[in-house]
Amino acid sequence: MSVLTLSALALLAFGWFIYAYYVYDWLFPEATYTELWSASDAVALGLILALGLMGAIIVGWRLAQNVVRPLKSIAKAVRAIAGGDFSARAETIHSPFGEAESLIADFNAMAARLENAEIELRYSNSAIAHELRTPLTILRGRLQGLADGVFTPAPEIYRRLLAHVEDLARIVEDLRVLGLSNAGQLELKLDRVDLAEEVDAVTASVDQDLSGSGIILKRDLGRAITFADRARIRQVLFAVLDNVCRYAPKSTVVIQTRQTRDRVFLRCSDSGPGLPRGSENRAFERFWRAEESRARVSGGSGLGLSVVQAIARAHGGDATVANDNGGTSIEIWLPAAT
């Protein structure tokens, strides 16, 4: 716009100069010089101003179109998304203004994230209903049977009912943690924690469960100091070991802790069947299972690793999973204490 303004002023000055020194003498060769304005001077000035304004209008209109076209494209996509079509995208329009193309790219990226969030929400709602329906159906059937006298009350029946209640409670707690994490509201009570000590404490408490699953546990623990929520770190460890018990029974499990200059690591590797090739990136998806039928029989909800990653990220770290020599390796890193 600055160039446009300067160009219009230059055209006005140059046009008046041409008129005063060349065109006027050509039009009125016999006229005597006078400092007073004549009608011809006013007409000439009006023509110069009209030409300058016309040029400015044409150039300004073209510039405005370059600005407005991307905005119209975005507005059209916004109306479609507001109407429920999350697949709508703004049409990419090449413009001399790089900001317009950047705006379209950012908007389309945002729309893609909204679409993915909507898909995940619909899937999660369906999956949550499915996961809760099974234990609730079993509970209702058993309780109805007890009420009708079909089942004889016995400690074993009550223990089974209690196990189903605990499964429900675990699913609800996992969903609560994931919801708080997504909202950035997961509260952490930070304290100075040594991951090696936490691994020792947790593995000692689940030693019988690991032995019952035929798991041989090996520890390779180095000092790994971080500021973390002790209860959440133990929740992560329980989830990782529970995942091993369910999907890698009768395997050898190696748990390692290490510390670098700015990070601490916890790695849990097993010699089990591993993940299907190419599915490593899906391991942290909610309700995803490598083997649907076997996982449902074993009681897994498919939320364990999602909770692990959510807690790690809430601490400023992350979690990854990979196939390691035929088995599965889960690695969690957190910022080291400074």
C-alpha cells in the first residue's frame, strides 16, 4: 500500500510537470504566460487526478482480491465445519502474500486435528460402552442368579464379582486420568524420586503375580533421579508390568533404569511374541489391542499404555514402544533432576 500511495503521488507530480512544460505549450502556442489558473489548467489537473485515482483503484482492487480470496476460501470451510462437516478444508490459493498461504495451511492443519479428535471421540464413546457392557452384563447376571436362588452364595462367587468390580474401577480410573491429561489438568505432586528405588518397590509387590505368569524378571538398575509424582510413577510401573503379564507370559523381562545429563530412562523389555510389524505407533491408542480376541479374554481394556504415555507427557517426558529382538520394549523418559 505504501508503494501504491507513492506511485500515485509520483504520477500526479510527473503528469503535472509534463502538462506545464510540454502539453500546455503544444495546446496553446499563442497564449501569454499568467500565474492565474485557467479552465484548461483545472481540466488538465482533473484528468491527471482521474488517471492517478483510476490506476490506484485498479491496483488496489487487484491487491484486495489477493487478500480476500484466501479469506473467502477459509470462510467457506469454516461454515462447513460449523455445520458438522469436519472433512472440509480451505482451498489452497497461491498468493503473492506468503501470510495468506501460511494462514490456509495452519487452518487446514487445525481442521485435520479437529477431524481426528471427532473420530477419536466417536470411537472412544463406542469403545467405552463396549468395555463397560461386558463386566456389567456379567455382574447383573450373577447378581440376578443369586437373587433368584439359581446360584448358591459362596466365597468364590463373591470373589469373582469383586474382580469384575475392580475391572470396572480400573477402567473408570484410566479414563479419568486420560481425560485430565487431555485437558492439561492432571495434578502432580512432584518430589525427588529415584526410578531405581521405585522399580524395586513395585516389582517386590508384584513378584508373586510375575512368578504365577511364568515370568523371569531381571533388574539392571542405575541411579535415575527426577522430580515426579511418586504415586503416578508407580501407576506407570504397575501398568507396564500388568501389560507384560497379560501379553508376554512365560517370558524373560529385563527392567533397566539409566540417567543422562538431562534425562532419566526406564526401559522394560520382554522376550514375548512382540507387536505385529508396523503397529508400534498404534500401541498407545486408546482401546487398541494387538490381538482383539486374546486380549479380551485376558481382561485387558487397551488403556494401560495410553495411561503410561499420558503420565509421562504430563511430567514433560514421553513413552515409546518398539519390537526388540522378537519381544516388546517399552521406554519411558523423564527430565532429570537438576
